[in-house]
Amino acid sequence: MRTIPSELVDEIIDRLASVLLAGYPPVPWGLPHTDWLHTIGTLGLLRPGNVRTLFDLTDKSTSDLLSLVHTLHLPFSTLGPPLLEESQLRRLGRSCSRLDAVWIWIGDSGASWEETLKFYSSLESQTAILGSTAPLLSCLTMSFYDLPLRVVLKLVSSLPALETLRLFGNDIELGDIPAISSLPCIRTFQSTVSRTSLDGFFDVLISFPTPPLFETISVEFIDGELDSGTAKYFDRYGSAVQHLEVNHMSRLPYLAYEPMSSSINSVTKLALQQTPNLVTLVLKGQVTPLPTVLSAIASDKVTSVRVESAGKWGDDPPALWSQIDALLSEERFRALRVFRVAFFGMSDNVDPIEWTGLEEVRAEMPLAVARGILPAGLDDK
């Protein structure tokens, strides 16, 4: 048994960090590269071949390398074989005693529907293995194009310590729901799935006797009808939500600046009305009219409101700042410490305008300026 030189270990870690920062596998929408560099023990890009190499390396070393692993990146292809053999997956789970985060990345390989179903069947059979061998896993990220909900639910239900669930993709196929008695107490939920998929996901959640009570929710496009699954979740369990981010900015360039429909505003406002313990709020997209949206906030605990507005370049800032200033001076906003509104134009080469840093805007918001809740004036920087 030989000891691996510390210089070699440092080199391995540096190279892994470089790969992750370069974005391979492609980083899912909304997930910063640095989110996965929180631990020096990050290992990634595991496939059956180099997993065996990894095991050979650790078997020959006096250092317990696998015990240092906190995060695993598991890239799949719907055209390829299962990423890991059952024995490999079980050993990783047993050996990675500090494993607390897994990122499952499923590439869109253009496989036939039959091949895709076969792949998901294989993946589904492995979820229970991962759950049984990684009881301390607290963060699960799944990046995909289309994904059956049953796979998500089976994996989630097998992880008793799960606190953060991230679903970055397009659609979740509802289909048959597996017989699951309970889900873990997930606190953070982030998603970029379509509105229809999100509604279906929340519909399934509220069907459980004790659904997860999310403290942090970050989603795209809360729209649809007021009796949708998303609306029902906020109506029943919104009191648990403390941090909310709603992103109405499309990832598709030609849709990024379309006006928000009244139904989007209605469901967003409903969410704000049903979150009495809200602390931080981020709204992205065409958040108009802003005073109407802010008036829907029911919580008197809000400390931070950030708005990132999108529109056609050259649009003038809305002439509503004095109205917003009066609104924010109400007693229910007494805890507010940060209020920022930025404007994003259509050109990628133009920096966003910090509206609440413009002197003409600050002049119309003297009460907010006096409280120090606006960013520093642009002339002061």
C-alpha cells in the first residue's frame, strides 16, 4: 500500500475544479458553477470504466480518498448503458460516508421512445440502491430534457435526509404515480420545468398526507389558472415559504421579452398573498404593474425585494416610483432593508440599468432613500 503524494492529490483537485468551472457536463439553467465547488472532496464525471480505475487507486492508497467525497456528478445518456453497475453504486454509497450531494445529468441523445423507456426503467431500479447506501444525502439535482415523475418520486422517497431538490429541465412526464407513503422533509425546491409540469408536480405533492413544506421556492413561470396545482400548494402550504423567486424571463431569446399575461400576475399575486412568513422575494421578467404586485405581499417580515425587469431596449422606466415609495412606507414593510429594481434590455452587450440607483428615481423615493433601503446612487459609485 503506497501513499499518494500530496502534490498529486492537489493536482487532481485542481483539474477537477477546472473541468467543473468549464461547464462539463453542461451546467443546468440557474445553477452556478461554484455551487458544486463547495467541498475539496468533489469528484465527477464517473463512468463504469473510470469508476473501476478510481477503486483501483483507492485500494492501493493508504489514504481513504472516498471518505472525502461530498459531491458526485453522474452523467447519463439515454442511448448508453446504465452509468454504474449495481456493485459500483453500492460501494460508492458505502465508502462515501460524507456524501451529501448528487447531481444526475441526463443528456438528450435523441434516443427512440423504446430506448428511453428502457433507460428510465434501469435508472428507476438504481434509485433505491442509491437511497439505501447514501442515507445522509441532503441535496439532489436532476438535469434533464424529459423525465418521468415516477423516477423523481422513487429517488426522492428513498433519501430520508434530503433537504434540497433541484429539477432543471423542460418537462416532467406524469404517467403512473408509484405507491409511496411519504416524502422526506425537503426545505428547498428549485425548478425550471414548464408550467404544465410544475402544476402536475405540485398536484402530486398535495395528494400526500404530509407533503414537503418548502421554505425556499425558486421556479419559472407561475401562471395558469387559480385552481392549478401550483396555486393550490401556495393556498394550503404557503405559510411555510420564507424565500420565493419567480422567474418569468424565458430561456428562449425570442420569448424573453413577451409581456406577462394577467393569469401569470394573478397566480404570482396569489402566491404573495398566501406566504405570510415571506422574508426574501425575487421577481424576474416583466413584473408590471409593480405597485399592484407589491401590494399583494401579505408578509410583514420581508427584508429584501429584488426585481429584475425585462423589456425592449429603449423603454422608459415606469412613472410609478412615488407610488412605490408610499407603498413601501406602510407598516407592513417596516422590516424591509433592501429594495432594488434593475432593467435588462434586449442587447447582451449592454449592462443592466439599476433603476433604483438613478438619481431621478431616488428623487421620487425620498422615504426609501431616508431608510437606506435603495442601492447607492450611480453618481456615488
